[in-house]
Amino acid sequence: MMTLPLFLTMIILFFTLVFLIHGKFRADLIALASLLALGLTRILTPDEVLSGFSNSVVIMIAGLYIVGAGIFNTGLTEVIGSQVIKMSKGSSLRLLIISMITTAILSGLLSGTGIVAILLPIVMSMAIKQKASPSRFLIPIAYASSMGGVLTLIGTPPNLIVDAVLKKNGFDGFKFFDFTPIGLIILAAGLIFMLAAGRKLLPDRSAPAGSGIKGLSAGELAGMYKIYDRLHYLHIPAHSDLVGERLSDLKLPEKYEITVIEIKRDNEEKSGPDASVKEDTLSASADEIFHPEDIILVFGAENDVCRLAKDYELELKYFNTEQIKSHFASSEFGLTEILIMPNSDYENQTLRDIHFREKYQCSVLAINRKGEYIQADAGNEQLNPGDALLIHGKWENIERISADLQDIIVIGSAPEESERSPYSARKALMAAVITGLMILFLSIDIISPTIAVLSAAFLMIVTGCVRSIEEAYQRVQWESVILIGALIPLSGALEKTGGLLMISTWLEKSLGDLGPYGVLAGFYLLTMLLGQFISNAAAAIIIAPIAFTCAINMHYSPDPILMSVAVAASMAFTTPVASPTNALVMTAGEYRLKDFALIGILLQILIGIIMIFTIPLFFPF
């Protein structure tokens, strides 16, 4: 008989899943709403409502983000990835194999999204040098990051979640390398699939927009975005009302859908040998004040530019397109592309909301969203994960953006890369030692895994690998942490009200006649399907306790069933939204929905069949 608390819990669970799958609202906000509902209906006590945030899984995941930040900051992963991938030596086949293996191994220890963010421009650059399309390599590295997450206990949140379920119920849990044999088999299957069927199914788009990297000139990139016909020079005469006005006060993007990119200004102070040089080119910062006789480079539709010129008595100046091309490719100014990261603070915000121009002194000329180019009023567009932004500015300002890896990826870089300083090399070595010690303590299980991770995070901060405690807080992906912390009590509510027993009893009746392999296959399929629409952590939190209860009631070992849940939650290949790494590579590789669906479904079926028969070999029923 269904009691009122059980009925309310099932209603809350139902609406939580519906809103998570719908995807209109942030996942952490939905999880917090479900948590509040459980507290307000008195299904859970105040202490039970907050219990998820003291859970060891939540603490470990937050600590691992800080450890990862220390490694990323020092450039260790970038150096390793770059050097290893360069071993492809002109062979597209070797590039595919090496890039997938490198991504998977690094993703077993660090955030898969962060690894793909670092390796994406390196792989794209190598592909273009080999005269191959980057679209042949980006889906494979996105999938490899998910496969690599199954290599170790800390590779992905579902691994930690199923381990916590076992320990909560008095079992030993999984050790650090217990996942490794399963992960290696998955990686091998993924590699073989990509080398056989995958290479035939991957698109070959030879001129991808979203390739503002060394190997494509700034002029070619500008041509892809079709920006030349929107560039105009305007002369500001002394009598113009624009003289003396501050750029930010004019609100030209709102009134005219126009962006001022640069200002050419006479420099009367020059004398001596340099007296012939009479013009300075200035990046149009928000605080810049217009002077008489300035020549401004603006970006916008011709009719809007003419309207601005008429209103402020400006003079149109005609220019040579080749002159603009060479200017964009100069040693001082650059034209390149950045990608918006999944779980970025910039997600669902506009460029004006985040004060992008004021922060970086760079202009955004256009947005590439899944092959659709947005040029008019780009500053008012809400940013989505995977959006590619074409930006223009001084190289020194573009390089400043590179430090903000949590939010954006700079695909292009300055013409002359500075060598890594000895200081950075020392920090990289220090980060490697700290990470190595953390892995050692996690694998030999002398101290609590949570203490091992927190100690590593603490050392990353005090040694300067993470520059400050403030940066450490910034680098934690709080949406993921709060999502997990808020959903764990929902699982507890199901157990407290008898929902866990009810669902597991129903599944026993449905799957019981199929034997242990049928039960494992059923939970693998259920988790895999749910993981295509919600985060892998959310899928594991909801399914793992049910799988454990079902296994115990049917007198099977819970280890193989929970291992199947962890693996299936991470194998999210079918849609661009199934995994943050999928969303990250979509625009860069100019992929379409059908590319992910066709390759992803076949790969998931292959890995699923292998896992159903392989997992019990390592973890018997």
C-alpha cells in the first residue's frame, strides 16, 4: 500500500526527472528545488536534507576539481598532450589512435572536459597540418574522454557514487584500479570500432568553421564567417558630435547594432627618426574617448553604418580588403576563435552580461552556433555550451583569455608562442608529484580516500600550483557539486519511504526470470538510456541504490550490477547534450545531430554487449 510520504516522494522524483530531461533550467537549481520539496513536506528532517553536502563523494569531487586546476594551471597536461600527439608524424591513422589513447588515459585521472578542452586545439592543428579535416578526430576524442573515465575510481562521478553506495551498506567498495580492466576493454573496443566502422561514418568536412588555429590564416577565418562586407572605416571630423564622447556611453550596439573595433589616431608627439609614423592604432576599449580626425573601424550592416554616419556627421572611408586581411594577421592584432565550455559561468548569459569587452578589451564579431552565424547584435545573444565566438583584439589581450580555461577555450594563439618559463616547469613537476602521491595513497588505501584527495588539493594551493584559495573556489564546478549534494537526499527519501523497495521489487518481477545476466543487462540499459538525457552523476545517484537493493534481494553480489551502472552512466555518446565533451566538439567539428546519433548508437550497442558478458568475469555474481 502506498503511503502519503511515498506518494509525495515519487511525485518529486517524477518532476525532478522531467525537468532534468527537459533541460530548460539549470540542473543544480532543479536538484535544490527537489531538496526543498522534500524538506517542506517533512519527508526528510533538516539534518537529512543537508546530509548530501557532507557526503564523502561531494567532498572528493570538489577536491578533485582543485587538484585538476593545479595540473591545468602549470601546463603539465598541455605539454604531455602536445608532445604525445606530435608523435603521429603526419599519419592520420596514428593521430586518431594516439589522440584517443592520450585523451582516455588523462581523463582517467582528471576532468574529461578539461582534457578535451586542452587537446582540442592541438588535435585540430595537427589535423590541418596533415591536410585532414578535424571532424575526423573530434568525436573520437570526446568519446575517448568518456571511456577514460572508467579507467580509475576517480575518473568520473558515477564511479565514486556506486563505491559510496557499497560502503554505505557495509561492503568493501571498489579500489582505485578495480575499474582499470573494464576501462581498458572499453577503450580497446572503442578504438577498434573507430578504426573500422567509425572512420567510414565520421564526416569529412574539409573546411570547418571553428578552426582559427595555426594552419588557417586570419583572412581565411574571416572569410568563413563572412565578415568583410560588414567592415567599414569612418572618419570623425572636428565638428562631429562624436568628438569627446566615451564609447561605452554611446551604446552603439544597442542603437545601431554596430561594434567599434579599432581607432586610428594621429600621433602629433612623434619626432626624430620616427616622425614619419603619424598614426597609432588603438583597440577600442569601452573607456576610449573619440578625438577629432580619428578614423574608426566598425563592424555592422552597411545601412546601419550609414545611419550612424548621418546621425553623427561622419565620413565613410573606403579601403582595400587585402589591407584589412593583412591587418588582422599582424603581430600586434589578432583574429581568432574561442569556444564556450560546458558548465561555464558564461552559459545562458550574454556578452554584455559578462562585460566581455571591458574584461578582455576584445571585440566579438560573430557567433557560430551549430553552423548558424550570428552577426547582428551578437552581444545580446545568450551563450550556449559549444558556441564559437570570432574575436578580434591585441594578441596580448587574447592571450589573457587563455587563463580562463574553466569558461572558454582559445582555439587560436599568438604567432610567436613564448617558451614555458623555468618557474612553470618547476610548478608542473610539483603538481605531478602531488598528483602521484594522491594516486599512490588512493591505490594502497592506507588513509581515507577523502583525506587523500583533500590533502592533494590543499598542497596544490599552498605550493602555488593553484594561485590562491579564491581561484580554487572558482575552479570548482559548483553546478556539478551542488547537483550531486542535492540529489543524494532524494535517494535517501526513496529508501526512507519504502520507494526503493517498491521499485526494486517491481524490477525483480520484471527481470528475475532472466537470471543474473538479464538483471545486469536491464540495469545497464536503463542507466544508459537515462544518461543520454541527464548528467551521468544524476543517473547514477538515482539508479545505483535501486540496483543495489535489487541485487541483494535476489541474492546476487551487488558488485557487477553496480559496476554496470557506473559504466553505463558514462557511455553517453548518442546526442550532443549527453556529455559536456560532446557539446564542446560539436561546433568545432561542424557536426550535426545525426553524426552523434549514428556513431553513438552503434558504439553504445557494441560496448553494452561486451560489458554484459565481461563485467561478471572480473566481478562474479
